[in-house]
Amino acid sequence: MLLDQIKTKNFRNFTELSYFCHPRFNVFLGNNGQGKTSIIEAIYFVSTLRSFRLSKLNSLVKDTETACLVTAKTSTSEGWHSELSVRIERQGDRIKKQALINGKPYPSSVQYLSQRFGNAELGMHSIVFNPADHELVHGEPASRRTYLDRVLSAESLDYLKALQTYQKFLQQKNFALKAQFVDSRMIDSLNEGMVGPGALIVFERMNWIASVQEPIASVLSFIAPNQKQTLLEYQTKLFDTQETGLFSGQRPIASLKQTEALFRDKLVDYSTEERNARSCIVGPHRDDWRVNLDGSSIKNIGSQGEVRSFLMALKLAELQLFREKTGHRPLFLLDDYSSELDRHRRGFLLKYLLDSDLQVFLTSTDESVFEELTDSKQVIVVNGQITEKERL
């Protein structure tokens, strides 16, 4: 699938944007604060219904307006053409979101996003890499859980549905635990509803952690051959692995059926603590993962270079695993290419992308780093306006 055109109206600082995309490299150049990142944010938003910069969608609407629209026109090598669009409207303190594919509205995010599964001509997926974003290393556990959920929801419709179901039961159970009189039978019923989807979430997360080690190690062997052994560790209460965790390269220590049984048992074990805390304290919503260098957390001992190398390797591994799992080719969005990566890492990444068949969208403040990139379209972005760069 190729993105042929991205259009926006009242999105961020763009009153209107209409950009016809190059099939390989699309480079957005300019100073900071001019709107470069907003362009790739619009692409990411129409393909995932999320922003990679924030959680509140009302900030996507231009300050002086009440609604914005993002439209993507796509095509496939088989001749399929589709149009995806998402509209956000401010209604007081509330936000209304409407997503359409070829004019047909999809009332839920799951229905809209599920079009990418088995229907490459109707769905698109974007993977974004921002070298300056260290949230996956230094941020809160919620950021790392969200990352895994986004990755796995893009690969599996079953995971996407399980996540939505689990979150509904979790919300209901938290509400029930905060009631003046806790209904034990209701809690038991909600626990049983959480077990199936919750176990699948944990099981698939651990499988992904196990699968990602080899591609991460492969990339690091090129860009940071002297870096200490880098392993991801999944941490959950379900398996009593809080001390040692489950590491990348290892397969889950239990089957999905066994994971369900363990989750059911843990919900019983923690029932008194949950009532005292008046909150759900066991389940995938409380799990975490971390990155270790020779057994110590990269958060505590990793240099900036080691963190950036890991983040690049993680994103390229995400690309590889998505393609292996789905057979689809995602769009690759790279924000702030020049300022956060040194020459060695920039050179490796650009060669990797040149050797691939990906359609790539990059932002940068430095024009010189793309002087030799001939198979590309390069535009200058100034105050929400774009102008194609003249080639010498």
C-alpha cells in the first residue's frame, strides 16, 4: 500500500494542506515550530486514530477552529484506490471523532482499525520513530504498556478486541471496588470476564518480547557492536517473576490456557488487597517491561548513545515483525532525523531505508543530510505552508 496524498483542514497550524506523496522518500525541511512534525502526525493519526505526541485529541484542532479533518488517499500495486478520513469536532469539553473509509463511517475504533487485517487495500499502518523520545526507557510504566498494546493491536485483530474487552471489564471492576458496599458476586463475575482477554494480552506481550531479541541484536551488531548485551525483560505478577522477569529470547513459561488459570488464581490471591486498595492491582494493566544492559537497567546506566541505539533497533525490529506477522508494508515516519542521531547512526539508518521497499516520511532541520537522496521529494515548511525545494 502507498500513500498517494495527505490532506488536512484546520489540523494543528495548517489551515489547509494538500501534499502529493513520493512513493519512496518524502522529506520535510525547515526550522522548529513550522509544522514539519504536524504533517507526519496527520499521517500517523489517520492510520492509527492516535497522535504520537499527546493523548488529548482536542489539541489537534487549530486554536481558532472547532473541527479539523485529515484525509489520506491510498493505492496498491493491484490497482485498488481508497480514501480514509478522520474528523475531530470540539463540542464544549467533549471531542467527537468520526472515521470513514471510502465514505462509509465506522462507529468504533476497532471497526475502523480492523480493516487493515486481510484488507490491505482498505487499511494502512504507520510506524513512527522519534529519536528524541526516551519515554520507553525513562518514562512511566503506562508508556511502555501503551507501546506494546499499539504494536500488538496493529498485528492482531484478536489482540485489539481483547484489549478493548479487558479495558471495559477493568473499568467496571474499579467502579465496583469503589462502591460503599462491595458486591462479591459482581466482583467474581467481573474477574471471570477479565481472565480470558487479560491472559491473551499477557501471553501475546511475552511472545513479542521473546521474538524481538534477535532483530534488535542484529541491528545493534552494526550500529553499536561494542554495546553491552541488551535484553528486554517483561515483568508481571502472574508468574511470580518480579525478581527475575521474563527476558527477550525466552518463550512464555506457560501456554495461553495455563496463563488463564494463573490469572484466575492471582485474582483470588489478591482479592483482599484489591478491596483494601479499592482498585484492581493485578493484571496486564499493572505489568511493565524494561531494557537491561548486562543485567542492569539501561535507565540507570545507559548513555545517550546506548539509549538511542536501542530505540533505533527496537523500531526497526518492530517494522520487521509487523511485516512477518501481517504480510503488509507499513509507512515509516521518522521525526527529527538530523538533530538527535550522530553521523554513524544516520548513515546506517539511511542505508537501511534505501535498501528497503518502504515509503518513508522524514522531518529535519538540516537540508545537507539529504543532498544525495535523489529518489525523493523534498519540501520546505514555513509557518504551516509547504514549498517544494528546487533541485540544483
